[in-house]
Amino acid sequence: MNIDFNLDDYVSPEFKKPDNMDTIYYLFWERGIGYTEFCKLPIPYILRVLKTHNWVKSEEEKAYKKANKK
């Protein structure tokens, strides 16, 4: 397990946008799946969850924009 860790990224006044892996870990952690469990998941399952998550967020954004047009 090799996780790049730079303390300056966490204590600097301006936080940087998380990279894709951080976002993926957070998405699963938010749903109760820790790193160890995540590592055991099959890649096709992870990709399908990400695809679905992105679709849901896209639909939410469309609905938000539609609601604000009225």
C-alpha cells in the first residue's frame, strides 16, 4: 500500500481539489465501506458505482437548473 501523503496539502490555507482516487475513497467511505473492504471489491463493481453516482449527480444538476428556470 503506497499512499502519497503531503501534510502541506492538509494544513495549507487553501485546500486543493481532491484527486480522483480520494474522491472514490470518500464516496465509498460515505456509504460505510472502508479502505480494506474497498480493496476487496471487484473493479467492474467500483466502476458501475462511479458511473451511477455521476449519472445521479448529473440528473440532480439538470433538475436544479430546470427548477430555477421557472
